[in-house]
Amino acid sequence: MKSFENKSVAVTGCCGTVGGELVRQLLEDYKVGELVGLDNNETEMFFLQQRHKNYPNANFFLSSIRDRERLIELFKGVDIVFHAAAYKHVVLCEHSPFDAVQTNIIGVKNVIEAAKECSVERVIFTSSDKAVNPTNVMGTTKLMGERLMTAANCARKGEGPIYSSTRFGNVLGSRGSVIPIFREQIRKGGPVTLTDRNMTRFIMSIKEATNLVIDSSSYAWGGEIFVTKMPVIRIEDLAQVMIMELAPYYGHKPDDIEINTIGTKPGEKLYEELMSDEETGRTQELEKYFAVLPSYRSLYREINYEYPGVVSNKVDNPYHSANERSLSQVELNDFLLHNELLAESMPQQHPAERFWDK
């Protein structure tokens, strides 16, 4: 386990699903020296501050990654930045692309520049599988975020920050996850709505996503993208498993709950990709991850990308959910139960309707 005991660590987007779990783990498990949390969600920030009120080394600040000068002020004395703040909802980014650019692209640029100004040691950017061959605004902005991080590392001089990215799939149980939608639909007796019965997705738990981000801070040499190896599911299987598990709990018979297909939303893929064909030629396979090395490594220094537990220096196939074996319904049920994704503590009161403009 990487030691953070003498480190000052900043987490942007600390009120989000991954950001909040980063805060929890850094304080409780990694015993971080100082935790600086940044977010623009006033209500959630209040509750987060209350949850961690017994940690005098934790400080939380209302701020926006669109404000470069404020970031410079807050990054002073910080050693590591985990950049988790972003707009992540596909449909909302389709409707407001200018704002998505301001947060997901200009915001990344601001974090990069503020970290450089404050002599931060490392910056880890959290990206998405939607950045690979993007078909929507959100994925495109995430791809640009990755490229900005790689470019910043390529151009770094002297002892400037190491910049790297992480890329992961759908975090089940997070805000925006389909699980709370399915759960509320089941609670009401159905129907459960699918966009397409052939849709597949990479999945991971919140804890796994957070572990990837933290691991990346110790593995990173600069400019690379770390991709977690993760299971694949069919979304129809997820709906069926949840119906079997939850319908009796809410007083319904599983056979009475229908599954309806409503069509894909704008920009949505039937499958997800975590690695492109072009990237496979410069990827190393590790025990738990893939490390996609930058095509442009550095203008000013030679970087030797050496990682612990290398399985292979050659990757032939892009990481594509339609080409990977999907979990069986039994395996998926075990995954959900093991990660407590169907637990009573999960949010229940969630809108059951799903709609988008065509």
C-alpha cells in the first residue's frame, strides 16, 4: 500500500461518487497527511464535511475548476492532485456542449497549469471508456482531457509535475448508474426499461475504481493511461438479475415485471471500448491493468516505462466489451451482492422514468 502519511493530497470533485470514495479511503485507509477537498456542490460539501468532521487534517473548499486562480491558491503545498471533477452525464453534455467544454477541457487545462504553478509532484486525471472512439460530447471532452494530460507531461521541464490518466468503465452504484433507475422501476412493479437488449458494458465497483486511481499515483511515469481489467455484462442480464433479487423484496412476483425496450439515447454506443486499435501497439499488460504508453513521450527527457508485475509487453486486441466474455447471470448476481450494490443502504428514491430528445 502506497504511503500518504506525509503527503498533502487534493481531490477535485470530492463530492462525486469516485471523489467521495477517494476522500474516505485517503483519510481512513491511507492515513493521508493532509486532505484538501474541492467541489462546487454546496449541499453535498456540507454533508461530506460533517461525515469527516473527526479528521482535523481534512479541509473542504467550495470552488470550481473553471477558476484557475482559485486552484492555484488551493494547490499551494499540495503534493498529489486526484482530478475527479467533471460533467459525466451523456445526455446533459449533448444538450450543453459549451459548458461541457468549459468544465471537462478548460477545467483540465486549469488543473494542469495550477499544479505546475504550485510545483505539485503528480496529477492523476480520471477519464472514461467513452473517451475511446467517442460518439458523444462527454466522451470527446474526456479524450481531450487525456490528450492535455499527455501533452503537459511531454512538455514538462525540470521537476514539474508528472501527469497521467486513468480510464475505467461504468461504476455500478454511482450517480448516473442504471442500478438506482432499475431499482425504482422494480419497486413500482415495472416495467424495467432497456435502451437495447444487445447492449454490453464494462463494469466495476466504486472501490475498484478508486483503487485504480490511487494505484496510478504510484505506478505513473508520466503521460500514460492506466486501464483497469474489468468484467463485462449484458445490460439485459443486469435487469433480469435485479428483478429476480428485488421484486420479492418489494412484494412483486418476478414474472409479473416486464422488460421494455425504449431505444438508445443520443450518442450512446451498444458496446464500450477501453482501448483503441491504435493504442494496442503501445500498451503493456500488467496483472490488474493495461498501461497505454504515450505516442509522444517527452521533449526534454528520456522516460523508461517500467512497471511491477508486467504480464506482456505486447497487446494484440483492443479492449472491447462486445468481444469479451460476459458474466453469467449467476456471476453477475455474485458481483452485485459482493459489492453490496443491492443493499438497503443504496439510494431507493430515484426517478423511474427515462427519456431523452430524439
